Amino acid sequence: MTEQNNTPRRIRIVANGGEAKNREAHLNRRHRRGIEIAFVAGLVLLIGAGAAVASVTSNANKSQQGTPVTGAASELRLGYFANVTHAPALVGLQKGFFAEKLGSTKLSTQVVNAGPAAVEALNAGAIDAAYVGPNPAINSFVQSHGDSISVIAGAASGGTQLVVNPNIKSAADLRGKVLASPQLGGTQDVALRTWLSAQGLKTTPTGGGDVSINPTDNAQTLKLFQSGKLDGAWLPEPWASRLVLEAGAKVLVDEKDLWDQGNFATTVLIVNKKFLAEHPQTVQALLTGHVEAVTWLQQNTQAAPAVINAGLKASAGSSLSDAVLQRALTELHFTADPLAATYPELVAHGVQSGVSKQADINGLFDLRLLNRVLRDAKAAPVSAVGLGQE
């Protein structure tokens, strides 16, 4: 029997700066102080992640002579979010696809709060693979000079929106307002800053500019919006749907409208490069389970909500209402294609938003094992568009 540990161990990186106070006179000052703390925390996270890449060793995968052990790993530690955008992870766990394909390799899971936190955990050796947004993957690759991670598959496209107070009718109405994103430098944070810049509205990583952006945990964002402490947020599903259906927000921007044919990566699967080099057999097994989960989601739209809700219950302790889940799923497309052709634009967005610098991402993708799995499944291969191996 395959040994599987589906009990998530939580990693929490607090990117929010202090709790909202009751006295309105102190609100703006405390928001800005929280943003400054979040900025410092974000810098420490990125610096720490880059430094960890050079020092991480995997003693469990070494022989007594210090020679890397190739072949199947004894354990695979997988990180993911308790979000609908990570449905392939939820389904892979709930349906047993990962455990079945991994065979004798023990599967352990960790629920993380945001992409930069997941990358930090992966680079520090706490996990081996993770479902994350594309921007944290890019940041890790660049910070480590290509040594940290490889993007090995796509997972989801779409499902992110800027939702705001109904009184906000246009971008111009956002001047002087306070918005939230899940974490500084994360995929939604970059998207929000890029869109605001295109509207002629300035932001800074420390919360200054025409619009203040407060990095905030998604669950806290819902509470702050409901209490009137936030004017809106750029969020992944199911949080965009929760603010709309549970807090009366309206959609100001649907991110899919900003991309050619609505195609952009929301979630990808990444792996520690060292783990990939030492255990390609295990990574291929993980990818086989991943492709099976994506295919199942594509072919079982009626059954999917119940399975996803069971995964959310196991991961976060609560499930979603039928209305929220149904709305969230209509906004998403699940695919094993990481949509590599969109990544140069993602890099440009990071530069434009002021949270990263221009960088070379050649080598970011390693799609060789994914394409082997896809060929075995009689599916079409995917392309790295010259940004890696395929």
C-alpha cells in the first residue's frame, strides 16, 4: 500500500502590516506602517530565498559517501494553496492520483499562503515541488541565476479579478484609495501594479503613490473589505467570487481581458532543480498524477465542485458555498500547458510595476518529462518557446 500523508502542515508568512484599528483617525497611518513592514519582509524573503539556494542540501537523498542517490525518492514534499486556482493539486490529492503514481514514495503536503512563501520553503529545502503563480517562479529563477527551480507544467489559467467597492466606477476613482493583493511581488500584486501604471496611477512597493497597495492575506482581505477598511483587491479565485457574492463587491477588471485570447498562467507546477536532477523518476510520477488530475477536471465539470470542496475542507478547514464555487470555476481553465509564450510579458510587467528588474529567463522551463507523460497519454506536447527544454 502507498503511504500517503494528506494532512497539511501550514507555513504562514505574514505580509500584512498590523490589524485594523477601530479609530478611523489612525487607519491610514497604520495601513502605511503595515505596508512598510510588508515591503521589508518581502525583501528579506527574496534575499533569503536566493541565499538558501546555494546552501540547501538534501541529506535524505545522499548516500553515506555523499554521492547523490538517483532514482525514486523516499519522500516527495508538495506545497500548494487552498485556492480553487490550485484545483489540480486538490483533485490529485483527493482522488489519489499522486499517491497511486508515486508508488512507494511517501507523499507529504504543506499548505502555503502565497507564492513567495512557497518558493522560500522550496528553496530552503522544506518542500520539493509546489504549485505557485508564475511571478514567484520567475523571481526565484532570476535571484538564483537559474539554479533554484524549474517550471515543469502548467495548472490553471484565468480566475483573477480586480474587485472593488460598487461606488468605484473607473480607474480614476481609485486615486487615494487602498487596495490589497495577496503578497508583495506575487502574481496578483504584479498584475495590479502593472494595470494601475497603465492607467496613469503610480504605486510604490512601500505603499506610496496615487493608490496604496496593502499586501494582505486573502481571508483578511475579505474581512477588511466587509468592514470598509479596503476599497478593493486584485484576487485569485475563490476570493474574487467571495468578495462579489458575500461582500457586495463588483468586478472592475477581469485579467483575462488584458491578455491575447484571454490566455495567461495563473498557477504552474515547479520543482527544486536539485530534486529534479536526483529523482527524475519521482518527478515524472508526480507529473503523471498531475496530468491525470487536470484531465479529470476538464472531463468532469459536474463532479468537480464536490471534490474541490472536499480538498478545501481538508486543507483550510472550511468549504465554499455552491454559488461561490460555481462562479469561481466558470472563470478558470485548467491546463498542463504553462503558456511559456506569455512569460516575457510577465517579466516586463514585473519591471513596469517596480518589484523586479529586467532579467534573462532562458532555461526557466524543463518540459521534457511533461511531454513524455503527454505522449504516453496520447496528448499533444507543449512548448517552452525557446525558454528551456521540451
